[in-house]
Amino acid sequence: MLAEPQLDRAALVEAVRTSYGVSPVSLRFIPVGWTSVSYELQTDDTRYFLKLTDQTSRLPLVRRLHELGFRARLPYPMETLDGRLSAHTPAGEAVLSPFLPGTTPPGWPSWSDAVLDELGRALADLHATPPPVPLPQEQFAFDVVPDLPRAVLTRLEQLQYVVRRLSQPLVLCHTDLIGDNLLVDEDGRLSALDWDDAKLAPPESDLALLLHGEQPVDDHALRRVLSVYSGPLEIDRFAFFLLRRYAEDYSARVRRLEQGGLSPADLEEARAGMVTWGSAQWSRLDRTLDLVRASLDA
């Protein structure tokens, strides 16, 4: 969330202390995300990341990837004193993890070659990793609002029909490994955040997002990643995953506005995001796909 909700901080801190055996001395709200509530929790000698969320099904995956030595740093869930990966608190389910170093560079996806190369290696590592825990599979479904422009819905349905009939090489995918879900430290090492939607999917599910930035985008990020990432890729899957993302990002913001009760910051993000991540994206889909074709042919 971009604004801290009303909650009993003292009760939250006490629940974390008794669940994890840590002694917090400060709690600082971090304005990130839509639905989860994030804090920096400080003890006398250690910084932690504390997240209040109802999305806990992927915690075993993140923990196991960390144990397996995944290339990027991960916000792996620390165990409570009784061995659970999250703790019940008066404010909701709490997940405590190490506070990861680094920042998100501005201007995604126009990042440095060194960082993009490292992202390519991290994606190759992820896609080559046998799933260490059971995960859902990509169904090529979508969830959009009824007032989505008819032309957008029709094209999305056509692409859905096509991709469901392709052979599906399913790999372990993050499905949102872009922009704010990546940190880069001073040595160029990545941290990969927010695994709530990880699943088994075609690799294009991750790779398509290398072209998901404020329009007009270019193909530099995709080209750099493909220089260190190999494997057969299909243009129709790029098209489906991109258009689904545009339509669902638009729809999510429409629903937020309909629900009401948003902070001024959340309200502004929702209104602007309907254009930036919705209509401005799907109006340029064909141009974006031309960039994909050029990258795949390079």
C-alpha cells in the first residue's frame, strides 16, 4: 500500500516479538505495493523486512529457492519460533524476512547492460530449476472488467485460442520480475522480490515483461537478456502475455476505483495507471511485437 492503514502498531510489534523472538526497537512504514503492508523493522543490530499479507502460498517456494542457492537474493521467509513461515498478528498474517540491500534503478526497462545481463542469467537459472514445491500451471485464462474495450477483448480471446493449442514448455516462472520487484546492490547483484504469482508457465511469461515499460519502449532489455538466455520462443505467446498484462493492469485499477476508500496517492496511481499501463500499452501492441520479432531474429 502507498499509505499506511490504521492498525495497532504496538500490538503488531508485540506479536512479532513473541512469534519470532526478536526485539524490535523501531518500525518504519514503506509505501510499496497495492494490497500488502510493508515495514522496515529494526532491532539493536539487525534490519528486517516485515510484510502483512494474505498471500502466503508461495512462501515455501521462496524458502526452498533460497536454500538451493538461487542466483538472486530472495526475501525468504524466516521461521517463527514454532517453525511456521508466517505469524498470526492482530493486523493480519505477517512474514519476516532479511532486509535486502540495493535499490530499484529508475527507468525500467532501460537499465545498464551489466544489470540486464545479470537478469538474463537469473531468468535462465530460474527457468532451468526443477520446481522444488508443487505449483499451479498456467491456464492462459484472464480476469478483466466488463467494460474493457471490445477490440481489446476480442484480440485477447483470439490469442488465447492460439496459445492454448501450442505445445507448452512449462518452466518455473516468477511472472512479474520487472521494475519495482528487482533491487540492484552496489556490486550489481540482484534481489528478486514478490513471488506471490509464481507458477509453471512458458518462458515467455517472464520474457515478455522485458518489453513492459512506459511507452514507447525499445527492445534493448530483451536483446541483452536473450544474449545470455537461449531456447525456442514463440511470438504468439509474447503477444498473449503482453496483452493479458495490459488488460488485467487496466482492470485492476478500474476495480480499485470502484471499491473506493483509496488514499489520495492510491487514487492518483489508479487513475493514471489506467492509461499508462492499460490503453497506452495496448494501442502500441503491434509496434511492441515488431520489436519482439526483431529481437528473436537477431
